Amino acid sequence: MPAVNIRRAWPNFHKAKYKGEKNSIIIGDNNKFREYVNINPGTELGGGVTRIGDNNLFMVYCHVAHDCIILNNIVLANNVQ
């Protein structure tokens, strides 16, 4: 079954950068996430937060990197990184 990947922690290969500090992903209202979207949490250097506003569409295979800020009413097309 297709899935969206919203990470809570970094995989092992990021251990050099991530040392267990607090981080988060804040997602607003009425967002649509299609198959295989990947969203990473913030890092200490970037403020610790990845933010997604309201009414956005994330199409297949989109990637939202750590510390990104996506405002409102945005469409990310297939494979956008």
C-alpha cells in the first residue's frame, strides 16, 4: 500500500548531524499528501522545525527537506524536492 513518510527521527547515516535534540514537523489544515511523499523534521541549526501551512497539495514523490517552510495554497508537482 502506498504511504507518506513523515519522519520523527533521522536514520543512522545522519547521526553525525542529529544528536537527539528536540525537533518537529508542524502541518496545517486541509493538506493533501499523495503517495510516497517524504517530510523531514527540522534541525537544531535551522530552528528545529519544518512547517507546512494550509491547503497545500503534495503530489507523488515530493520531498520536503528539513527546516523548510511551505506557506499556504501551494502545489508541489510530482518529484519536486
